[in-house]
Amino acid sequence: MGGLYMKAVVYQGNGVVKVQEVEKPTIIKADDAIVRVTTAAICGSDLHIIHGVLPVDPGTVIGHEFVGIVEEVGSAVTTVKPGDRVLSMAGINCGKCPTCRSRKVWACPNGGIFGNGPMFGNLQGVQAEFARVQYADEVLTKIPDQLEDEQVIFVGDILATGYLGITGVKPDDRGLIKPGGSVAIYGSGPVGLCTLAAAQIYGAAKIIMVDPLEYRLEMAGKMGADVLINPDKVDPVKAILEATNGLGAELAVEASGSDEALYNCIHSVCAAGTVNILGIVNKPIQLDFSKLIAKNITIEAGICNVIHTQELLDLISAARIDMMPIITHTMPLADAEKAYDIFDKRTDGVVKIILKP
Ligand SMILES: [Zn+2]
Ligand SMILES: [Zn+2]
């Protein structure tokens, strides 16, 4: 490239995405970097845009998961330089405000998520040939030479999210289970599978996956899940109680976005256990606290806080985490419309789609 225009996935409104030529981004502030995207991914939350749940203005480039090569940096950028291979967080944060300093980077008042519309800073997305990254020193991390794009691309979003499912949502939390513990994960999609990997790191002895799609359960099984439950075939609460000697799981993670799964989490967690909600349940739900209170459970919920990047890169480098198996499709960026269709309809055995600009 190098011209003034680039190819990008542009939201058209009404659930439609198109690959179009748009203006190539340029450095605007001294702490910006322009990154040539080498690998981008489609995320479940991109589907919230398509379904109208997350408002994004027509004409916006979407996408927030990517890695690439630094093309150009502003005068204030010190940690990366042109030519560096970098991993990006799914969003930006300033790194300097009190919120960032207390490691609550998702909540930075100067921050936002790439391609996620006015609720999240109205930033342009990264399913494109180039991306402008503000606060580049905070947001970009050099990728160790020996690691491929596909090994690290999930660190800035879904793997950080799955990790949060097990560590706990607060910045200083260090694990909702102890070695030997049991975890039930509702949803065997990309985030659920990342949560499975995190549960293994934290020493879970029994990992139970719940998903109505058999091929996704099968993938969880290959990745080392111990119990696979299809809620269309058996009552998941009963099955989880059976798998845990009638006690319930110590930790139940909601990674599917379904209200029913959330209820089931509450009913299948053990006394004094924890329910951690990562999936976005898009409607208000009613909870019967008379039943909850006797269980002494903790309910927490959270979106991705990208603070474990170095730890995750170390685990990936040491082959303790390998999320490559969840990549079922690698497609050219030019085929993004088809890719979104496959991902949205869950056809062709899809779990995660990588786009190559
Ligand atoms: Zn995402
Ligand atoms: Zn900040």
C-alpha cells in the first residue's frame, strides 16, 4: 500500500458490513502509532454491532482484535518503533490517569474500544490494512520473535477476558479457584475456550463445558475439558451436580450471553462458590434472592481488563497456553462479508475467524 486509501471492513447500518476503500489513517497526536495490520480477527462482540445491540455509526471501520507491524510513530512514542511486530489491546487507555494507574484500564476516561461506536470512544476499527493506535506506548506490546501472529492475537481481547473469568474481575484478584478446584463454563465459543485454558493454568481438576453446539463441545474436549454437557440433551444443572458429587462447581463462568445460562450458573455453583459473568446478557433478568442468600455465593461480572499481557505472552511462549486450535477459518480481509455471514450463522464448524489484509 502506502497510498492514501486502504481496504477496511465498514459498517453500513442495518446489520450490513462491506469491504470498502477508506482513507488510510495518519498520525494525529504525538503518542499515536500507525500499525500495518497483518492479522485481524472477528469477535463475538462484532456480532452485537451487526445485530444492532451495540450502536455504531454507519461508515465506521469495525473490528478490535489485531496484530501487525508498526509503520510510523508519533514523536512521543518510545516503546515501539517502525518495523516492530506488535500485539494490540482491543482498546486504548491513556496509562496516566488515576484509573489506569490502579490497573482498571478498561475504565480509562480517555479510553475506548476500536470500532465499538460512541459508547466506547467512537474509534475506528482494525479490520483494515492499517490502524491508528492512540497511546501507543500503553496499547502496543512487542511480540517475541518466535511467536506467530495467530499464537498471540487473542491476548489483547478474548484470552484476556477468559483469563479474567478465572482470576476474578478485580485488578488484584489472583484466582477464583484453588488447585484441584472445579469450574463449569457455560459457552464453548472463543471466550469459553479461552476460559478453559485459563482454568487449566489455575490448576482446575475438573472443567465442565456446557454448549448446545456439539462441534464446539468436541473442541473443548480436545483442549482438555473433563465433562461435556449439551443443554439441549440433558439438564445442565443436574449434570453439573452429578459431576461434582452433588456439591456444584466452585466457579461457574457465564461465557455465552444467555440469560438461561446465567440462571443455570447460579443453580450449579457450590455453596460459597463464585459466579463470574463474562457474556453480555442483553436484557434485564430477575433473580430470586431468597434462593441465593442461603448459598453464600459471590456474583461478579466484567468486561476485559487487559492487564495480564506479559503473563499471557510468557505462558504462550512456554507452550502452557495454545489458543491456535480455536482458529477454524483464515480468510482474506476482502472476503470479510462472507466471513461475517459464517460467523454469525455458526455454519461450517466455525469457532474463530482470522482475516488477513
Ligand atoms: Zn472482542
Ligand atoms: Zn487512563
